Amino acid sequence: MSEEKIQQLSLIENSLSQIVSQKQQYQKQIMEVDSALGELKNQKEAYQIVGTLMIKKDSKDIKNSLEERKNLYESRLDALEKQESKLKEQAEKLREELVNNLEK
């Protein structure tokens, strides 16, 4: 029984590691979008890369696209943070159970 719990704990810790990595990626992407939005503040026109081309566009269109992307990243980040907290709770419970079993 304790071996199963150790395996569960190991799986949870692996999942936590993956979630932390994904969170870091989304945080980096959000920072990049914020930086791009800052550069577009006082611009009327800008260029957007589409495939291998740079297309001249109205900066409002690019800002809207970037803000949508940022909202998507933030919602995914929130979901990952919720998953992370649930997994941390599960891991803590398993650790407590394992420690209690070892003390007996």
C-alpha cells in the first residue's frame, strides 16, 4: 500500500514539474506580448509578421490581436495555477500519510 502511495506521489510531483514548466512558458509569452504592446503605444501603423512576410497594418488591429492572445495566455495560466494548487494539496496529503505509516 505504501508503495502505491509513493508511486502516486512520484506521478504528482512529475505533473507538478510539467505544470511549472508550462506556467513559465506562458509567463514568458505574456511578458513578450506586454513588451510588444508597449512598443505599439504611440504608433499608428506597424508591421506584423505573417508566415515569412511582414505586412503593414494599423496598430489598433495588431494591439487587439495581441490583447486577445494575452487574455488567452492569462486564462491558461490561471487554469494551470488551479491545477498546481490541487496537485500540491494531494501531494501534501500523501506525504502526511506516508510519514504516518512510517511512524507506526
